[in-house]
Amino acid sequence: MTNEIITTSLNKDFEGIKKVDENGVEYWEARELLPFLGYEKWQNAEEVIARAARACINSGQDVDNHFTDISKMVKIGSDKKVNN
């Protein structure tokens, strides 16, 4: 028997969206992670994330150490120039 880790397609995808901060700490952004968890829309997971944050607080953990509130700007429209 071997201790080799078998990399599956899901693991590759998961690793593909991994971020690393300036201190070398790995993290994942929820909006990119949610499709792997079966959520098609961000709004469908908001309550689940809120419950996880409450569980963090209830267990005596600082929620800010585990959850970061970030916003991502969405590009609207196209880059095409309009001639009047």
C-alpha cells in the first residue's frame, strides 16, 4: 500500500482556484468555490455562509479570523465604442 495522494479532477479544479496571500497563506473565494459545492447562484448560499459565521461565533472563535467580507466589482456592458 502506498501513501501517495491521488489527484482527481475535482482536486485539480479546487487547486486551480486557490489563492495565496502575501504571507503564503492559502485561501479560496466563496464565489469561486460555491459551484463545487452545488450552488449555482451566490444568493442561494448566503444563508449557509451566515449560519457558518454564527457557528464560528458560538464556538468562541473570532469570525474575522475565518470570514472576510470582500466585494468584487462586476463589469457591466462591453468594451465596444459607440459612434454617434
